[in-house]
Amino acid sequence: MPEINSHHSAILEDRRSLSLSGVTDVDSFDENEISLYTSLGELVIRGKSLHVDSMNVDTGDMQIDGDIRSLVYGDKERKKKLGVWGKLTR
């Protein structure tokens, strides 16, 4: 498996569509909150009707749609490797 890009970016369009790069693992998700890890640490996305539209485990790219209300970055040192969720979506 190729190494996931060590860079991270987040592009939010109209608070409805979020494109992420550098995603290394998804901790948990439901329609109100998605908790994940990026190459630069923890990230929690909160909103309503959230949906993971796509995730490429080889590149670390992820697309999220819904009513996005907040992006909260956590501890920069907590970087989790690709886990079960990521492996299942291969």
C-alpha cells in the first residue's frame, strides 16, 4: 500500500461539501458527527445529515456532504494509522 500523503488540506464549499486530504483513519461517524485522524492530527466535523460520500484509502482523500456546522482540530500529536474502517472500504 502506498504511503498516504503527509500533507493535509480541507476545502469547504458553501458549508455543504467538504473535501479532505491526508486522512489516515476514521474513528467514528454518524449523521451529526464524524471523528477522524489526519496526517496532522485529530479532526471532528459536526453538522446535520452528514454523509461520507467517498474515501480513497490509498491517497487519504475524503469527500463529506451535508449541513456542515464546525470543523474542530484536536491534538496535533494524535495520528492514528489506517484502521478497520479504512481497510473495509478498500
